[in-house]
Amino acid sequence: MKWSKHYVYLLAGLGVSQLGNWVYLIALNVMIWNLTHSPAAVAGLYIIGPLVRIICNFFVGSYIDRLNKKKTVITTDLIRGFFVCLMPFVDQLWLIYALVGATNIASTFFGPSSTYLISVHVQEEHKQRFNALHSTLNSGSFMVGPALAGLILATFSTSVAMWVNGVTFFICAYLLSLLPSENKTNTSQSSKITLLTIKEDWQMTITYAKKLHNFTRLIVIYSIALMIAFALDSQEMTFLLAHLEISESLYGITVTVAGIGAIVGGLLATAFAKTFSVMVYLKIGFFLSMLSYLGFYLANSYIIAVICFVTLGIFMAFSNTGFATLYQSTIHPDVMGRFSSMLNLIQSILQVLFTVVIGLLAEWFSLQWTAVIFASFAVLLAVGISSISLKEPQTP
């Protein structure tokens, strides 16, 4: 792969931002706990994000596709950095929630815009390997971020951890500012956005999705299965501690091992980018990922659970790489903001729905068999994806 400096700017900027997100998450939890000593107040943090995403994704795409995406990611990173740096100076819960909500609003603009930047600045034949490296960096952030947050909190304070996160946003904004300016902006669509505009955009996006019939089928099935998997993630700690009766310290080690598996998977996905196609990455990787979820919740021994955790990390790296590459190669950049917002809206609703349903059923009946039933359904959906025929994106 002949490296372009633009690839380095993208990977470094997005990687630093993701690392900061993990520091922020840990520090924010500790900050809320120290302020309130209320589990409900901490749980509130995990409600704000999905609610903001559900509300904002109704209209965010209309703005993104009419804005300069490079300026959008820079502006939203500066906004997120500013709000995060303000948090240590706030001592009222409602104000902290308001700042968290504001950073989440900015994040709904950042996600689709950064996907657009990858799609236009990374050459088609390099996308698969680039996305594999991006996946590796995300997994590395998952490993390093909480450890770095713990070190900062032990040595300094939550305030310093917040400021470190703010700085990562500013660094990301600087690195992405080094990318070339966009050759084309939708100046013809820069009129004032109204409710009628948003309605027309949704109609256009739905029409566009219908034209991509097979891709839309794949993305709907993929999203349902993936959101089931994300909902099952909310039960993993309970399953390990209550069903397999491991200690909390051993649980921490287990999460670390899973993170190592994800990093290894990302490196393997990078190494084999020239060997296997995008559709092999997506279909086989996703099927084996869902199978790993099923194996984990069927496990009656800790060793089997750990093996499934590791295989999940490895195969999910392949699946994520395949999906990201297919998505970037299929969706036209001019509608990527609106399409991504529609997809994010659907996924957010599904995640909240499945998390609540699985949580209630696990409470009323058996956690293990509730998880096994939903994981089995996810496996069947993954099998269904393998039957969908799509044109193969260009590979290296």
C-alpha cells in the first residue's frame, strides 16, 4: 500500500479522537459519581447519548450534505473540545448533562462527515486496508484509553482527565485541517433548511435506498443483528459475574483479553486485505462474530467464554472492515450525510429497544437462555446476509 500523507492525517486524527473518548467516558463516570454518589445519575449518562442521537438524526443529515464536510468535522471537534474542557468547572448535575448532550449533538455531525472524508480521500483500492487499520486503532484505543484514564485519575484528577480529552479533540481538528479542501460543495442546496426540506430529504433518501435494493436488504438485516449484539453486550458482565461466578478482578482481565483479540483481528484484517475480498470479510466475519456471541452465552466454563471473547474480537474486526468498505464504496458522497443519519436513527432505536427487551426478559426469566435465544436469532440473520448478492467493491 503506497501511503498518502492524507491517510496518516485521517488515521491519526480519528485515532486520537477515539482515544480521548475512552478517557472522557471513564472520567465522566467518576465525576458524576463523586458529585452525586448516585447509580441512577451515572446511568443517566447512558440515556442522554441515545436520546440525542435519535432526535438529531431526524434532521442532521440534511445539514451535513449541504455543508463543507472538512469544515464540519473541524468545527464539531472544536465545539466538543470546548464543552469537555468546561465540565470540570461545573458542579451542578443538570449543567453536566446539558454539556454531555451538547457534545453528543456535535458527535452526530462528526460521524457521517468523517465517513465522507474517508470515502473521498482514500482511494478505492486502499479502502479495505485503511478501514482495517482504522479498526485496529479503535481497538487499541479501547485498550489504552481506560488504562490512561486510570493513570491520570490516580496521579492527578478528573479535571485533568477531562482537559486531556479536550486536547485530543483539538489535535484531531488540527490533523483533519491538513486534509485537502473539498473540490465540490453543495452550494446549490445551501438554501435555508425547513421542515419541508427535511421531509423531502427523507423521501429522497428512502427512494435512494429502494434503488439500492440488495444493499438496503443487507444493511437492514446487518443492523438488526448488530444491535442485538450490542444489546447483549449490556449483559456480559452480569453473565460472567453471576452465571460463571468469576471475580471482578478476573472480569477486568477478561475485558483486556477481548481487547487484545480485537487488536489482533485488526492487524490480521490489514495483513489479509490483498488476499480476501470485502464481501468475504463482511459475510464470513459477521457470521463468525455472531457465532462467537452464541458460544459465549452457551458457555458453562470460564475458559470457553474467554475463547469466544477472543474470537469475537478477531472476527468483528474483519466484519467491521468489510462493512465500512462496502458502505463507503456504495453510498454516493453527496447523500452520505442523509443516508448515514437515517441508518444511525434506525440503529439507535433498535439498540434501545433490544437493550430494554433483553434486560427485562433476563430479569423475568433466565439470563443465559434469553441471551442464547437472541444470539441464535442474530446467527440466523448473519446466515441470511450470506445469501444476498452484491457487486464486489474494487479491492487491492
